Amino acid sequence: MTTSPACPACLLYFDDEAAPAQRLAQAATLPAWAIDRHRFPDGELKLRLPVDAAGRLPPRAVLLRSLHQPNEKLIELLLAARTARALGAEHLTLVAPYLAYMRQDMAFQPGEAVSQQVVGGFLAGLFDAVVTVDPHLHRIDTLAQAIAVPHALALSGAEPLADLIAQRRPGALLVGPDGESAQWIAQAAARHGFDHAVCTKVRHGDRDVAIELPPLDAQGRAVVLLDDMASTGRTLALAARLLWQAGAASVDVAVTHALFAGDALQALREAGVGEVWSTDCIPHPSNAVPMAGPLARALRQCGVSC
Ligand code: R5P
């Protein structure tokens, strides 16, 4: 544990996120303190938070937890946040580069849980500020509508990904695989003047989507598919197949959140996808765009600094 007696803030992290925690701590010039986690034989968790010589935390604490594979992590957040308050943290910020449970934003069938509201309310009850990247907000405009805290900051990976695409595939044709990706396509295209287009998608099941290409001339073009996330990879794989059929010279993929569940990467390869690039919001071999700098700037906006 790196102690910094003069700093009124610290960054708390779990051992499986030590590398991104160190990058964020360095960018934000915060001391990084690891939370110790023990799993009992019956599956319960015990957390031990790092404290100073007086057994206290600084008045401002930041907890880094990216919420892919989220279920157990929500219990970790509950235990860590309540304990941090008891140990003297008056202001708590959650940095969740990937924020789970945002996609179920309405009851599509009677009786369905609206997870966005339930999980958003849970997080608002624990934290004073939440910072994330490209949360999947489809039917609402701001993160604060899902998580009602004084600082609810949603950054975007679209522009940093666009910078990478401009280096690796100058003159690329940017394509969004569905209507929801239009926002990220617009941001990325505006930054580098890429030609761009957005497909239409109808989802029939977890791994079953139908996609139509928009009117576009992909003949001989280097195409990059850009989206907020790839989960099963089926959306991007089908879009890639259609683009090859339309005469693309290459098809690569750029996503903010590299969820890549199960055989997603294999599905992309089989569809002829070349490179796969992602931000480091979720640790993955495809990570090519670091987000520590923007996250650190967001922390300063939340009033967290040394
Ligand atoms: C939904 O609209 C998202 O932006 C992604 O397109 C979607 O989550 C991708 O899911 P999958 O990779 O399972 O097709």
C-alpha cells in the first residue's frame, strides 16, 4: 500500500484490477490502496479495507471496479462502500469504466425487472459520484437519470477509438451495426471526417440478430465497425459478413467495451474480421486505447485530487 499522509483522497481497488488501478492512480496522482478479499468455503466474501496508522480512510475515497461479470461485484461494492463510510470516507466515488445492467431499461414483458433503475438506485444509495464510459443509455439522455448522484459522469471511448482508427486505417469507412451506435459513429466521424453509415438491426434473441446495411458504397473500402460493446459478437459478425458481400477490402472492429462472451472472438474471426481494437475499460487482449487520462480528468471534476 502506498501511503500519502498529505493527500486527502485515495484510490481503492481489488487485486484483479491492479494494473488499471496503477494506471489511474498515476494519471490522477492518487495513492492506490488494495482491498483484501477472502472467500469463505461457502462462497461468502470478507473484505478488509486498507487504513492509515489511525485505522481510518481519507475523507475522499475512489473505488475502481469495472462491472463486467457484475453479480458478485455488486456485493463487493455494497460491503466496500458501507465499510469505507464507517472508516471515515465522507465522499465516495465509484469509477466503473464498464457499467453493467444498463441495457434492461424498460419492462419489455409484464413482470420484468427494469435492471437499469434497480441497479442505478442501488449505486446511488452507496456513492456520491459515479464515473463511467459509454453506458448503454438508450431511452434516457443522461447517466444522472439512471443513477441520481450529484456527479454522474459518462465519458466516451468514441473519440479515442477514432484517433486509433485514423492512425491504423486512414480514410476508413466507419459503420455502426445498429441505430444505437449512431451516437458514437457521429462523434468519431466528426473528429476525423470519416465517411460513415449506420445499419439497422432487429434482435430476435441473445445470439440471433437480423441486420440490414444502409445505402453505402463499401466496394474496395477499408471498413471499421464501431460500437459501444461486443457481447456475443453476433451483431458485429453479421455486419462484417454483409460488408464483405458488399465488396469491402477489409473489415476491422473497434469497441469501447470488450465483453466478448464465450465464442465471440471466434465468431468475429469466422466472419472475416481482421483487427479487433478496444479501450481498456474491460481488461482484454484487444485493449489498444487507454482511458486512464480521461478518467483522471473526470475525477478532478468530481472534486477528487491530492
Ligand atoms: C446493443 O445495441 C449494443 O450496442 C451492442 O450492439 C450489443 O450489445 C452487441 O451484442 P452482441 O455482441 O451480443 O450481438
